[in-house]
Amino acid sequence: MLGFTPFKKHANKFNYIPRYYDPEKEAREQRRAELRGERAEDAGREYRPGQYIRTQREARAARHAGTGDRGRTRIFKIAGAMALMLLFIYLLYPRLVNWMLQMQRPVARPVPAAQAEGEFNPYAPIVVVPNDYQKPEAPAAETAEKQAEE
């Protein structure tokens, strides 16, 4: 009971290492065989000159087989996204801006029928109209005489 404590610092762990199959080890061995130029098909055969180089080249070609297509599809995706953005800017953006500007303009409210007939409503909002009246200017001859007198 000397080392027993009811308060553990960590939970019990079950650490199982597979005895017959280790995926990490198998992947590691496959990479090493690929680097050495060995294949499973060539295990029982006799060595041919250039076999390792040929095997490495075939493995590299198989690994890089899809990279050209990935780059090409990426370029097509970028070009399509740019086309959609230009279409949005050219067609939809001006309409969107006009709609936003129309939303900001004050709405002209119709005059209620009670005010139009002349009936007074003390609770109705007051309509303020700007004064656009300007005095008519005097004819040019009169202004010239006034300036000469002064």
C-alpha cells in the first residue's frame, strides 16, 4: 500500500502495438523499396541492367500522374471565379447601387384628404415648403440711372 493513492494523475492507458501488422512500418518499407527501385513483381527475377532506374522512373510518373490535371483545373476555377466577379460588377453592381440610393431618398407622402379639404387637424404633421420667391429685377436702364446718380 506504499505507492497507492486514490487520486491518479492520469487515467489508465491501454498501449497495444500490433504484432503482425504495422501500417507505419509497411508504408516505410514501401517508400524504401521505391527509393531503391524494387518492386514486388521483381522479387524473384534476375537483375536486369537499368532495372532500378526504370522502377524509380515509373513510380515517380505514377505519383505525379494527376498533378498536371490538378494545376489545369485550378487555373480554370480561378478564371471562372474572375468571370463571375466581372459579370457581377458589370451587370448587378450598378443595379444594387441604384436600389440602395432609392432606399435612402425620402418618400413623398400624399396629403391626407382632411387637409386637402381645408379641415384643420392639430395632430397632423406640418408640411414645410421652401420659399422660392425672388424679387423681380429692375430693368437695365433704371439700374444704370441709379448708378449714375450715386
